[in-house]
Amino acid sequence: MGFIKKKRIYKYFLILALIILAFVVIISSTIGVADISFIDSLRIMVSRVPLVGTLIDSDGIRQSYYFIVLNVRLPRILLSALIGVGLSVVGSTFQSMFRNPMADPYILGISSGASAGATIAIVLGFGGIIGGLSIITLFAFIGAILTVLIVYNIARVGSRVTTLNLILSGVAVGLFLSSVVSLLMFFNRDDIEKIVMWTMGSVSSATWNKVRILTPVVTIGSMIITAYARDLNAMSMGDETAKSLGIEVERVKKILLVVSSLIVASCVSTSGVIGFVGLIVPHTIRLIVGSDQRGLLPFSAVWGAIFMVVCDTLARNLIPPSEIPVGAITSLFGAPFFIIMLYKNKKKVI
């Protein structure tokens, strides 16, 4: 079946996936300590849509429900979805670029860099807000970006960067920074709980400001990556093959590394380290729709958003009023599902 025929089928399934995502978002907004019905939650959300909102009858809905849905639950849900999109798109990109189906967004040590940055901010007692973002978030972002720069420069040989060198450099730098975090925790035992909670990942501090900042980064970044879908397909067959097809491998690789790193750094600095999303979602979608990035990237983005919203909904509602870090939920549910999918489709793994 050619891509033109597949594209028609993909379009219908992608529309279905988007409908499922919208349904999951609304359902998630109804679940919590305050019991808000599906219809009321839908009316509240639609009431804020320009033009259409004026047609919605909001009589009978408590004002407190508006606050809960629009200012507490919805920013968190949207932030979760954005993080799911970003991590899944980057995971799919790295799996093709590194020709490794087990690659994830943190393979370059970005998570360790972000953790080191956040840990330094925590032990120094930096808890203030700058530009609507916490100093811990800013330190985590800086740590993530610095880590990528260090890894890239270690792996670079002249103007070329091989995927093997990148992976090895990422592992080495990541392990070093993880050791730094461990030492900081050892010498600052009063801050261990804060550090551990951050490294486990959570979107409990979600705000509309974070959503506004992360939205353009993830959206524009994902669009840029998608524009290089054909190049990724060629690169998945090897750099030499891609070069023979007229692709400027080193230039494309640099662009994808920069864009991917910005997406992951933004996501991790906002939520902490959330594992498995960027690994299991694109890999599972790959087993279902194939390796063509033109179909794989958009499906990974949508299902990554669905997966994150579902996991975060469980994280905040399984043991109320306490909350489980969403990173623990993604790993708890993601790992067994991934193992089952891998076992059933192991002959298809590229």
C-alpha cells in the first residue's frame, strides 16, 4: 500500500485519535474532589471559546466550578498533554536518528542535567518566581541546555557528530550528573524529599503561564521536526544511505538535535523527569502504523498527549487527598504495557 493510500487511512484514524483526546480532556476535568458533571465541564470550557461561548447557557453552574475547571484542572491537563506531545515526538525522532528503537528523549543526558540544575536551586534555597516561572524551573532548563552543549562538544569530531559518540557521551555525562545529584542529596539531607519529588515528575504546579510558555515551544518544535520526516526516514537507514539520497545529514542532524533538546529541556524543567512516555508511545505506535515518520510523528504526538493526561488524572485521584508523582504512574503502567507489546510484536521490531 502506497503512502497516498495510507495517508487517507491515517487521516481518519488521526481524527479519531483527536476526538478521543478531546473526550479524555473533558473526562479528566470532571474527576476530582469536586464532583462536576461531564456536561457542566463541557459547558464551562466552551463558554470561554470566542463567539461560540456566547451561545452557551451557563445558568445553574456554580461559580466555584468555573474556577476549579478553568484555573485548577484545565491548565494541568493541557500542560500534561503538551509534555506528552513533546516527549513522544522527540522520542520518535531520536529512535530514527539514532537507529535505535530503545532510544528515548533523555538519551543525551538532558534529564540528568535538568535534575542537577533543579537540585542546585533547591539546596541553595532558591524558591522565588521570575517571569512567572520558579527559579527551580529556570535552573533545570539551564542545566538541561548546558548538558546538551557539553555532550555535543564531547561527541563532535571536527564538523561531524556520529550517533554512537552522541549516545556514549550522553550516557557518560548523564551518569556523572546523576552522581552529582546523589552527592548533593547526601550532604543536604533536609532537602532530599523535595529533590526526590522533583525527579519523580509532577505537573501539580501547572499554571496558565507555564502552558503559554510551553505551547509555542512544543508546537513549533514539533512542526519543524515533522517537516524533516522524509529526512528522518532516510537517516533511519544509515547516514551513508541518507547522503546518497541527497540529504545533508550533518545539517539536518544539528537542526533536529537543537529543536529536540529545546523541547525536552522545556518539558523536563516544567514537570521534572517523567519517564517512559518518550519511549513506549512512539515505539508502540511504530509497531502499529510502521516506521514512516510522516505517519508516526503525528500519531505519536496525539497518543502521547492522551497517555499523559490519563496518567496524570490517575496520579491526582488514586489516593486523594494525596498525590502520586505522575512519573511513577507512567512507569508503573507504561513498562508492563510496553513489555506485552514488545513480546507480541518482537518480530516486527526494527
